[in-house]
Amino acid sequence: MFATQLKNELLKLFARKRTHIGFGAFLVVQLLILAMLQLPKAKRAFSDLLTSNGYLPAEYYAGLTLGLLIIVFTISLLGGLYVALVGGDVVAKEVEDGTMRMILSRPISRLRLLTVKWIACAIYSFTLMIFLGVTSLLAGTIYRHGFGKLFVFVPQESIFSVFSTGEGLWRYARAVLVLGVVTQIITALAFMFSCCKMKPAAATILTLSVLFVDFVLRNIPYFASFQKYFISYHTACWARTFADVVAWSSIAESLVYLGALGATFWIVGAMAFCARDFKS
Amino acid sequence: MISLDAVTKRFGARLAVDNVSLTVPRGGIFGLLGHNGAGKSTSIGMLLGQVAPDAGTVSIAGVDVFADRQRALAKVGAIFETPAFYDYLTGWRNLRLFCEYSAPFDAERGREVVKLVGLEKRIIDRVATYSHGMRQRLALAQALMPKPELLILDEPSEGLDPEGIHEMRNLILRLNREWGLTILFSSHLLSEVQQLCSELAVMHEGKLLFVGNWRELDADRQWVRVQVDRQADAERGLTGAGLVDLFEYDGRGRLAPTATVPQVASWLVAQGFAVQALHPVERTLEDFYLETIHVRDAVKK
């Protein structure tokens, strides 16, 4: 029954018009970013960065590098917002619409219902990140007629790396997978708020507020010694997979930290949900 | 079948249900009557394990709802005033989806209940295209899917047109008579409750004011309607003369145990009232309900 219930939850998520609009919006934003990367100023800055370090821009200004740039900008613009929107909706919207009361008139335990919904939501956001990774790479590759080599520059993480096409593809795929995993923290946070007595929009806004405050604080020098307590520090671990020598222990530490935090969010959300009264 | 034992529920400062004890026997249609906000929906919420009581116990078929909710609700179907569905999915998919939260979907049973509620021609359409009446019928179909022994209907006729109300009423009667379902019918529509239930409970401001067969109450007493020129004087006089126990709205009064209609007529004529109408009337649920509420309010004052 669990598999059937999970399949149904996924069907509910993927059959919604909002899902199609959301995925469509991602495609539009990706294409817009691709177009912006063609602006002379952007191209020049990119070329200057590579040539000043002794690399040929033509080799790196291709599918892989463009794909990665598209991912970074799309995530910054839309990724967090959309994942928070989905996570914030998953319980609160059903309560608001009245379908939750219909579900809870059936003999299903609240904990089981929540578990099914959470897993469905996690699969959904993971799928979204994979979709983002694939379509970004496709957009860049189609535009530049090939993968090319991969160039990665992340100043905050002290990463400046270049990879051959084969290595670049592997690194790109691995980073997208890790991105899909770390995104789960946004899902879990939004899900926790969604389980509390509030409107879906409030759950989304609260989630984004927490992430924003986290990001701002992390970038204030005063908090430099507390880096490892911030969510944004650990979510950035997907970018650290591009380091020449990957510090897997640091990445594992981040994933464990996010996993523990996600589990905490889930437990708090489940407690709030199980203690709630559902009434019209 | 249903047992609420000294149940109390408070929402903040508001006492929604106040020490209510109620037993609903198996096999009948039991009415739960009360104004909006009387505590009916909260009581139903507690029966379904959706609202946790602050005190007291709730059980269905002898199983405590809050100790073993899954077993208690295994043979229960419920519908609400405004049934909600996933509008972007078909009626059939919705039926399947709600059913699979608790049991595997039985397509044969699905076709049977869809036919019973008369949705077979529209069941593969998206719910977004359904009218309120069709949604209500789909809700009833999903409530019937797990082969329930108890059906809880919370304001099922709300928002339906007269034809829809008539259909719903017939369906409820059929489910009770042919399928043998125990039905808890909550409504503030007195005419609906009157046509469906003899046994009922009246709730008011969270309290239970009456439980039992309202038709049997005062069954040996006669009610009359008196219309005269000086109505207020006549009502006072008849009550003072011991011919009528009490008057309700519209000149309807309950005769004293020994009084008769001719005696009332003679008294009115003797007192010089110009009698416009004097005839026996059948006591409606509305009379009973208003009397119950008014007595309660009078006691409170």
C-alpha cells in the first residue's frame, strides 16, 4: 500500500497545472540566462578571466560551462523559490482546500500520510534539480554545438578548475546529483512550516525568509567563525565537488549536517501535524 | 454504534462541546441537529479522529477512536458540507486516490457505487467540470467505497438545489433500508432531519439539549392553531384559563392534557374574541426544535 500511496502522491504533484507551469518557467529562465550570457560584456568578462589564466576561451565557452552557469543563475533566481513553494504547499494547500479533511476521514495514520507526502515531495524536488541539470546542459550544448571543456570558478569556495570533456561531464553529473540531495533541506524546511497551522503562502515566505537571513548572516564577516552552522554553507557543498582534489570528508560532513537538520525539521513538522485539529 | 462519553472540546476561550454524552444505536438514521456553531461539526470531527477532545472518550463500534483510530474508522464513511477533491483529476481517479489511502482499490465496487450515486456518465470527466451536486454525489461514492457500516453525513444537503436535496434524501433512505447502513445525519435543515430521522440529538452552544425520539415526545398531546383579533390577549387568557400549556410562534399552542378544541372555541367566543381560525395542527420538528432551544434559553436567563 505504501508504494501505491506514494505513486498517488506523485501523481497529485506531477498532474497539477502548477507543476507544468513551474517546469516551463524554469525552461524560460534558462533560455533567458543563456541569452544574457551572449551579451558582449558577459562574453568579454568570461574571456578575460580565462585568457588571464592562460586558457583558450573558445575551448571552454561551450555546453558544459554554459550549462553550469545556467544552473547557478537559475538556482539563484528560481530554484529556492520554487522548491519552497512546492514544499510549502504540500500539506498546507491540502488543508486549505479541504482535501486533507477528506483524507483524514479515512483510516490512515497521520504519521504515515506525512511520510508518504514528504517522500513524494523529496522525489519531486530531486527530479526538478535533475531536470534543471539536463536542460541546462542541453541548452548550452545545442547552442554551442558540443560539450567543450568545463571551466569552474567559485570564488567563495576558492575553486578555480578546468576539466576535459569526459572529466567535466562526470563532474557535472555528480554535482547535479549532490545539488538534488542538498535541495532537500529547503523541501524539509518548507514542509515543516507547511505542517503547522498556516496558509501555504506563509509557509513558503517563512522558508525563504529563513534561507535569506541564513545567507545574509553567513556573509557578514562577524560570523565568519560560525560558517559551519549556516545552511547556505552546507548547501554550497555541491559546488565543492568541482575542486581539483575533492574534500569528500567536508562534503560528507555537510550532507550529514543537512540530513540531521532535515530530520529535525521533519520531526518538528510531524509533531505539529499530529497535534493539530482539522476542522472546516 | 457510536458513543461519546462526557466529551468536552475547547478552542481557545470558546467552549465548542461541553460535556456531551451520546449513544447512537446501530441500524437507524440518527439526526444531529443544531444551529451553525452548535458543536455538531466538532463532534463529528472528534468521531473521525480529526479533532482531539480535551476530556472524555469517543468510540465507534466499541473501539476508542483515539486509541486505535485505524480500526475504529475501518468501516466508516464520511462526507462533509463542502466536499473537496483534486479538481485537475477525473472523478474516477479521485475515487481511487481517496480509497487507496486505506485499502486497495476495488474497481468492481467502484462501478457499483458510481452507479448508485448516478455518476456513471461523468465519472471520467475532470472534477473541475462538476456541479456542487455532482461533487456531493462523488463524495458519497468515496464514502461508500470501503463498504462502511456507519455513514457520517455532515450537512450533505447544504448548497444543493431542491432536486438535489430530494435525490440526496432518497439516496440516504435507500442506503439505510437496502444496504443496512447506520447513518449519522448532521444538519441545520429542519425539514430534512424531520423527513429522515425520528431519533435525534439537539445541540445548542456546545451542549446536548435533547436525545431521543422527538415524535414520541408529547405524542399524546394535541396542538392547535389559534387566530383571533386580539392575539396576545387571547394567548394570555387561554394560558391563564388552563386550556393551553404554551404558545409558540404563529398562534400554535399545546392544549392542556384535559382540554379539547371545542372547549377552546367556547372560551374564545365567550370572551368576545373574533375567531378567524382554530384548528388542530401537526407538530413539526421546527416546533419541537424551537421549543427545546427556547426552554434552554429561558432557563439560562
